[in-house]
Amino acid sequence: MAGRAEAAVHRHDMVVIGAGLSGLRAAIELSDAGLDTTVISKVLPLRSHSVAAQGGINASLGNVAGEDGAMDSWEAHAYDTVKGSDYLADQDAVEVMCREAPRTVIELEHMGTVFSRLENGYIAQRPFGGAMFPRTCYAADRTGHNILNTLYEQALDREIRFYEEYYTTALVRDGGRCTGCTAIELLTGRVHGFAAKAVLLATGGFGRLYSRSTNALINTGDGVALALCAGVPLKDMEFIQFHPTTLFGTNILITEGARGEGGRLYNSNNERFMERYAPHSLDLAPRDVVARAIEEEIAAGRGFEGGYVYLDLTHLGADHIRARLPGIRQIAMDFAGIDPITDPIPVQPGQHYSMGGIDVNNRGETRLPGLYAAGECACSSVHGANRLGGNSLLETVAFGKLVARAIVQNTQGLPAPATDAVRSRAASEQERIDVLLGRKTGENLFAIMDDLKDTMFEYFGIFRDERHMKEGISRLERLQERFERVHVKNKSRVFNQALIRLLELEDMLLLAAVLAQSALRRRESRGSHTRTDFPARDDEHFLAHTLAHLRDSAIDLEYEPVRLGMFEPTEREY
Amino acid sequence: MRLKLFRYNPEDREQRYDIFEIESRPGMSVLAALFDVQKKHDDSLAFRYSCRGAVCGTCAMLINKVPRLACRTQVAKLLDGSLEMDLAPYPALEVDIDWNPEEEVLVEPLPHLPLIRDLVVDMEPFFAFYRAVRPVFKPEGEAPARERLMDRDAVSALEAYTNCILCGACFGACPVDAKNPDYYGPAALAKLYRFHIDPREAGDGSRLELANTPEGWWACEFHTNCMRVCPKRVPPNIAIGKARRELSEQGREPER
Ligand SMILES: Cc1cc2nc3c(=O)[nH]c(=O)nc-3n(C[C@H](O)[C@H](O)[C@H](O)COP(=O)(O)OP(=O)(O)OC[C@H]3O[C@@H](n4cnc5c(N)ncnc54)[C@H](O)[C@@H]3O)c2cc1C
Ligand code: SF4
Ligand code: FES
């Protein structure tokens, strides 16, 4: 590749990586504060995973009274969140989010989001698992789609510059700060440099580490791996939420809203088995509880052939289903050939959400000055060991804005960064990619990726124990060895997706290793992390966050206490 | 079953069709079949994907001569003919190729947009029209402390249009877009109409003006391909018809 032109280096005040809800909300706030802001995304913004969120966004608006006529409050929201988290959430972070929630939803409404309404014209709210009040605001069952469109419209209106279909390959460190990143332009295969006073990671979760996942295919955790490689620790990576109801076959999500609206789970004996697992909240118990219940039913031979149970909506009636769950009905018809008005939906648990992520404080600051994170890629931690439905959209939008405000404060008076480090990193990244593309033979990329996903589901899935996890770890090590010899046949520069998948796989293997080590070391069961060999929660040793560092290419774990304050840990009962 | 795929290599500008033998599984989507090709046969095959659940709008392509989402289209249903659809004709449908619909699934890029590689097209012209209708909420009056109240019926009326996932299927299905590169296309007009009927806006009809040109509302010939191919049942043709009637009734038709 002699005679290559120098890498292009773009200079902006702020670079936001990710154009989902958190990235867009942050970009809007940064732009309003007068910062020259750019957003980099590996897909067109509206294709971001946020678009898929169905059920809704939590806020204690109190538009719908609770059972005994009581009114919702941010404190009640905080209590539910902390209890749902199995007391691993940092309570000051939860407070920030729950206080901000009503304002967040009202702001979205003011920006144009068409929320579903009550008879009296106020935003409708429905009950969701683990919540004492009907707190979840929604736009039919297309909440993420509606909010993402609103924020994209607002961002376009502010003439924010988007670099679309640019895949970020590295963060740049210079003089103890993060001063930018490098990204490969899919259209040309060229690596560009981006220099900025600060970088915000809003790259979403890493659900696609798992074979069965509700996540978009692009959710490979790139941003989380970028942060780790830039010297920032990852927090609580072992906590993976498995959604109880994903469509058998494609694992497309069947929203909890379907149970919120009255849907019921049945096993093959036609029993409402949730009566045995959660006598009070039944089908609306928190996700981890329901997911484990279904897995146990299936393991005990009370599932259907292939490993699923039924989610029955038929008793709700055609009108109700058409009005309140049109998206779910469409999904069942398109992807399983079933009409929920007449037939139950076959469902099984699948990976759904990554609670852990880049370690940040309540202002979204990482330990590397100039580097911030928000949304699903970050861990502040508001979800602890288990996230409540509807709290994640809230986190993305609320923290998208709050973190942007922190950035505005922190970057005031900072000079524009030097571009040398970015330029030379862009050149070395280009070289690295040229070397990868230059390999003539080697291991098949897709075979390694499939093996990785199966390994994760099998050994680090809903139920975990030491023996299996150790076996899983040695499998991961062998996959890593194979990856060192990986190659792609496609040598083209233009829209080389095999190359992008290869870069994604590299990140996925790194995150899988961190997740595995973190899970092995946590010798207790808490929230989504279920150890059959340590079935009890152990507050004495593990009321603490796992922090994973990458030191000399080795993963190094340590623990940090949870910030309590409002609510003392007690046993979770539902 | 066999996949017959349009290929385009931007480096040498060669266009051709490749055939791949695929083992079909129950419930297999066209998108899944494309992944099989990429994994097992040819890792240079380019196509866009994201949600695989018909919500993100990434994967619109011309499948068996109908613009559809690859992730939502079942291979088996294509082969048994149950997805056949009659569309008003336009040039992309007429390209004469040898193809047996009982055994082969034909996949080509979304028409009316520049080719990038294989099944990937440049969506920029489509989004340029979208931006041209200035799709951003401009509410009337100062923001209240709480939400603006909305009638449930108004919400349902709006949802017919907010459901659009900007996949571009309608753009690739429109005979007018085929012959007039300046025509805004169904999705952009439907988006404009969504804001026009939002009861929280002033409703003074000024929005309609943005497309009150021969290339806007008035270019539509009501072939209704848009509504037929729309994976979200958005009816752009109805929005266009209503907008035109409103403009005509107010004597605001542009001179032509
Ligand atoms: C099916 C489903 C339904 C859900 N429903 C709900 C719900 O009802 N309520 C709720 O609260 N939560 C829900 N969630 C969770 C919620 O949708 C997500 O947690 C949230 O949308 C994440 O938003 P984000 O902004 O953090 O990231 P994302 O929306 O995932 O966006 C990530 C962005 O980063 C970009 N990116 C990633 N890597 C790179 C890279 N290397 N280079 C450049 N760009 C990159 C992507 O292009 C994308 O723009 C649901 C999740 C799923 C899977
Ligand atoms: S109107 Fe329908 S076909 Fe057209 S872009 Fe929107 S969702 Fe796609
Ligand atoms: S991949 Fe999202 S619509 Fe097909």
C-alpha cells in the first residue's frame, strides 16, 4: 500500500460515538450548549438498536393511580428500581435517574413524541414487572421507534454533523486524556481520525455475545471493548438480563407489555406455573424471576418440544390486542405464522440486556479524563444486578442529557486538542487493518463467531456453576487462539462487511473473557446472576461491584462497595 | 432452494447475477439466507442489516420483483407463491432475467437509488427528500409545565404515519420516482403530512406549502404501489390525496 494519502483528521469540540437514544439526546444537549458536536455511527442513526424498544419508558408522572388510589412518586420508583436490582444499584445514581424521569418524558413529549394517551388526554401509563404503580409511558408498542425518530428529527434540525456507517476502531489517548478516536469509513475502507475535547461513548449493549438474543445483530459491544482497551475498567459485566419471553425461533422480543396487558404463561400441562414461583405478582414478577421459572419448567419436562412455553393473550380479545399490542401481533404473524388473537405465542428466554458496562460515575465520567459513557454501554450503576423494564429507555435519555451537561462544564475553557496523536493512531489503525486483510489463509471468521455465541449461552447463560464456567473459559481461550489466525477472503475496500464483522469479533472475544472471569469470581446468586453452586445472595462478600481492568493484556478483577443510602438490602420477594 | 442475487462490484463496475444453493430451514427469512451465503459461500456479499425484526427499516430490497424487508420475508412463502403482489409497472420490474419463481428467490437492490455494492444502495437521495420536508415538531405556543393533552383519536390518526420506519420500500416501488428523480416520493410526503395533522401544532396549513410544487404533492399519480409494499401499512397515497384536496379547496394549487 505504498503512496497512500495521509489519513483525514476531522476536528470537532465533541465526538459522540453512537446514534441511539443516548447518543442523540446527548448530541442535542451539547449542540444547544454551543459545542460543535459530531455523531459517529456504524449504521444510519434510525437503524440503531433503540428503535426496537417496545414496551415503554418509566416516569412517576402519576397519571394513573395505583391499586388503592395511591399516587406514584420518584421515591417509589427508586425503591422499585433498587429492589429490582437486588440491591446492587448505586442508590445515589438511582435517585438522580428517578428524579429526572418525569421531566425526561415531558421533554420528549414537548419535542414531538406521540405517546399513547388516557381518555383525559394525559400520557397513558401501564404496569410493568417489578413496579408498584402503573409507571411505564408508551407509544403503542413502538416506544423506542417513536422516541428515536423524535430525537433524530431534533438533531437534524440543529444541523448536527453525522458520520454514518463509520465503524470506530480505537480511542486515542494523549497526555493522560482521551482526545479523539479513529473510525473506518465503510464506503471507502479508509480510516479517519477524529480529534475532540471529549469523546462520549453511547454504543449500546453487547447482547450478540449470545446465540439467543433479542438484540439487533449490530449489538456487539464495540464501545465497551474500546473503553477497556483505552485503560478504563468495566463494571459488573457478569450481569446479563435474560428476557423471559422471546419468540421461539428468532428470539424476537415479545414485550413484557403483553403480560402487563394481561397475558398469561402456561406450561405444557396447561398450568399457570408462575403461581408457584411468584404467588403475588405472578406473570409480572421481575424478568430474572420469570426467566428462571420458564427455564426450570422446560428443564423439568413441562415445556414444549424444542424448549418453549406458551404466552397466551387470547382471553384479552381481538379488539384489545389490536388496539394495545398491534406490534406484537404483527411479529407473531410475520415471524412465527401465529395470530395471538386465536393462538398462544411460543416463547423462551433469551439474552436481552447488558446491565454491566463501562464504569462511570453519576456524571458519566470514566476514569480517563475526556472520556464519557452513557446508555446501555455504561454502568453507573442504576440497574445493579437486574434492570426493570422501562428503566433503560429512561436511563438513555435522562443520562444522555445529564452527561452532556457534565461535559459542557468540564470542557469549558479547554483548548482544542493537538491532532498529532489522532493522526498517527489513524495511520497505525490503517496499517493494522491492512495486515488483517493481507492474510491469505486462516480460520473462518463466522465459524469462530458462532462457536463463541453458543459457548456463551451454554456456559454463561441463565444458570451458572463453577465446573461449567471453567470449561467455558477454556473454550473461550481456544477460540481466542483460533482468532489469532482468522482471515477474510474479501479484500475489497468498499463496504467490506466481513472486515467489520472481524473487528466486531475481536471485541466480542475480549468482552466474553471479562464476562466469564467476572461471573466465575462472583460466588453468590444475585439478580440475573444465578449460581446453582451458590444459590444464596451473599451481602457480606458481594454487596459490591466487580471492576475488570485490562493490565498487560491480562484481566484483573477488583471489587468496590455499592453506594447504599436510602434502602437497606432485604430479601427480594414478589 | 436457490438464491439468485444481483451483484455489483464498484471497483470494476461489473454487474451480474450469482446463484447460490441454500439449505432452507423452516421459518427462514431472506435475510437469514443472505447470511448463509456470506458465511458459507462468499464473504464479499454486501447487504445491510440491523434489527432482523422488521422495525429498523434497514433491509429493504427488491425481492421477487417486489420491494420488501428481507428480514420479514419468508423464503418458503415466496416459493409457494403466497406473497405474490401485483404492482403498477415501472422499469425496474421489467428487466428481463431468466428466473424460476418456484425454485429460486430473486434478490436485487432497492430501485431508484444509486448502487454502492451488491444489494447496498445509497439512501442519501431518499433521506434528502425526507430532510427537505423539514420533519421536526413545531408546537404552537409556549411549552406547558406538563404534557400537551391529546385526544386518543388524534393519536390513532397520527400513528398511521408515525409508524413509518423510513425503509424506502415505497420509494423503490413508485413509478413516479422511477421517471422523475425530483419527485419527493411517498415516505417524505407521508412524513410531512404527519406533522401537518399533529393537533399540537398551529395547524395553519403552512406545512403543506413545503411540498406544494409540481415535484411534491402534485406529482403523485396514485398508482398506490407505496401502500401495497409498505411493511408498516402506512398509506402515503391517502396523505397525498388529502393534502391535495385541502390545498385545492383553499385555492392553493400551484400553477402548472
Ligand atoms: C427488543 C428490545 C426491546 C426493548 N424494549 C425496551 C423498553 O420497552 N423499555 C426500555 O426501557 N428498554 C427497552 N430495551 C432496552 C433499550 O432499548 C436499550 O437499552 C437502549 O435502547 C440502548 O440505547 P443506547 O442509546 O444505549 O444504544 P443503541 O440504541 O444500541 O445505539 C448504539 C449506537 O452505537 C453505534 N455504535 C455501536 N458500535 C459502534 C462502533 N464501533 N462505531 C460506531 N458506532 C457504533 C450504533 O451504530 C448505534 O447508533 C429493549 C431492548 C430490546 C433488545
Ligand atoms: S411509508 Fe412504509 S414503505 Fe415507505 S418508507 Fe415508510 S415504512 Fe417504508
Ligand atoms: S433488519 Fe431491521 S427491518 Fe430488516
